[in-house]
Amino acid sequence: MKATVAPSLLLLLLLPVVAIAADPWGNADAKAGKIKHEEKCVACHVRLYGGDGSKMYTRDGRLLMTKLDVLQRTATCNSQIQAGWFPDEEAEVAAYLNQQYYHFKD
């Protein structure tokens, strides 16, 4: 019996990880994310890349390749600029960035 319980338990523990990898921000509000992005992100990106700052997302050689990468980068920026966002707010910004620039499906 122990042999069947352990794999089942492992599967149950991994389900949240699989769900996060598939859609790391769930049904986060991209419209709210756009507002947060404009308030906290654009000025820094303009300083770094000029123009309207969007080159941050469209430049050649960008490192973000998945939805999870976008969410992790958003969390990193939140920490660096001390925006004070909670994880659900980071998810809103990540959802907006994906909708506007990245268009990752998985």
C-alpha cells in the first residue's frame, strides 16, 4: 500500500506546479496591470532605452521566452524599484505585458 500512496501523494503535490507553469497568472486583470505598468515601469524603461520605453520588450536578444519568465521578471522589477506590489498585482502587470508585447500562449 505504501508503494501506491507515495506516487499519488507526489502527483498531488506537483499539480499546483503544473497549473502555475501552464498559466502562471491565472485570470489576472491585464487592464489593471496596464495602469500599474504606466505608473511604475515606463519611466525607468524610458531612461534605459529611450523613446516610450517599449524597446525593453521588443529588442533583439530579449531573454524572456515563457509566461513564467514574464511573471518572474515582473517580480524582480517590483523588488528592484520597490513598487510595493503584491503577487496578484505582479500577475496583473505580467498579464498586461504578455497581452501587449510577448503573446506567449503557454
